[in-house]
Amino acid sequence: MRSVHCLAIACLIGSAMPAYCQTPVADDIVKLEVPRSQLQIIGQGLMELPYKTSAPVLSNLQGQLNVFDQAAAAAAKAKADAKPEDKPAQ
């Protein structure tokens, strides 16, 4: 009888979980665009998890952010260094 109660509780918990928690984890790449403020919230949420779970995800996100920031800085520098084109005399 006790195992029936445990099974009923497990089914109840499983049906109450959101759909994203019930789907198997896939290893395909998903590209998301989020504002930096929302990325900070995601990072803060991940920090609530155990370190061994969240560290690889946080490291990956930080690496992507660093690459984006470097590319943006390089683009801004290239734009600033570009010589203005000679405008034709009017």
C-alpha cells in the first residue's frame, strides 16, 4: 500500500512540473537574444544551483559575452579609425 501512495505522489509531482522540466535535455545549439539585464538575472538564478551544475553554464555564457564585447569594441574602434571620405565640393 505504501508503494501505491509513493507512486501516486510521484505522478502528482510529475504532472505539476512545467513542460520544460519534463522534456529530455538536448545538446543542440539554441541562439537567444536577451538584454544584458536579463542575462544577469539568468546568471543570478544559475548561482542558486550547486556550483558543479552552474559553473560550466556560467563560464560558457561569460565566454560568449566576452567575444561579443570584443567584437563590438573592435567594430567601434574600426569605425573611429576610418577616415572620413572626401565630400564633393558643392
